[in-house]
Amino acid sequence: MRSVLADATGDRLELDAYLEDFDKHFWHAGGAGFWKLERRQTFREPGVKSWEAFFRGEWGKALSLISEQRGHYERYFRKIADHGFGLHRVRVVEEPISPYLQWELNLLRLKEQCGEDTRVVGPGGIALLESDGALPEIAIIGSSVLYEIMYDDDGNLSGGVKYAESGAIAECKRIVLDLYESGERLDSFFGRRVASLPAPAKRHLQA
């Protein structure tokens, strides 16, 4: 996938421009839907109350704050359905599961219960795809816009690179769809690998 994007022409957008452009296109995904690939195992999400509680080591509070978002996400995914598209995610999960991912998978489980469609793949499922570098974080809106989502070294969102070349978008989407088809449903993975995990140790929260 790295080579596909390297051969395409993209426009780098700084954070505010990226967020504005993303929002402009998101609600027009249409029948092709919205597809996201997440590869990194750790991000920072300042401003997200449940993540901030998690990062402070308040695991019970973090889970409680996630649960309190159910009404918000029910309305959000109802609005997405009313706009005629679905939101699909492929989440790469390495073992042992990082503290951040333990938190995120709890959030993604709530989103799935409210209407998001998520599949989980392990590193073995992407090994052949990473011969030219780690898979990028990407979001594909419909069939006309692809963003490589950019983060700084600490995992903070910093902007994106926008691609509009149909051939590159189609090839990247084919890869994501193949991963999706080979992945495990989130509800199954969560019950098998996440539900019984103990709270992350505070000393590991920045790992």
C-alpha cells in the first residue's frame, strides 16, 4: 500500500484544513461507504474525556465515560444510516494488546453496538503487505477521496494527505476490503481476548 500511495499525487493538509475537508466529504460517502484502516497500536486523544481518564490511570472512570456515550453514538450512527452509507473499520491488533488499544477496543465495541462495522486482523494477516513499510492509517470516503491520516511522534493527530486519483483509491480500497474479509468480527475478538483483561497498569499507560 505504501508503494501505491508513493506513486500517487497527494495534497498535504495541516490539521485544521484536514478536519474541515474531511467533514465536507464525510456525509457524502454514498453507497460505497466509509472505510478506515488503523495500524498504529498507540495514539493520544487529548480532549476525549474517557481517554484522558484512562491516561490518568482511572480505568473504571474511563469505562464509565465510554458507557455514557451510548446515546451520542446511537444518534450519530442513525444519522449516518439516514445519509445512506455505512462506517466500516479494519483494526490491526498486535499481542500483547497495548494499554491504548485495550481502551480503544472498549470504545469500538460500544460503537459496534450502535452501528459501526469493525473487523480485527493480527500482524500475521498483514505481513506480506508491509514489505514496503508499515501500513498507513487511511480513511476512504466513497470512491473519490482517500486520506492518509498523519500523526506526530507521540501519536497526536497532525493532519492528513488527501488523494483523489481513482486508481490509487481503488487499489487501496481493495486491500482494505481483503483485510476486512479475512478479519474477525470485533464482538467475537472482544469476548475472546479483551473482556477478561485486567485494568492496564498505570506505569504502562504511555507504552
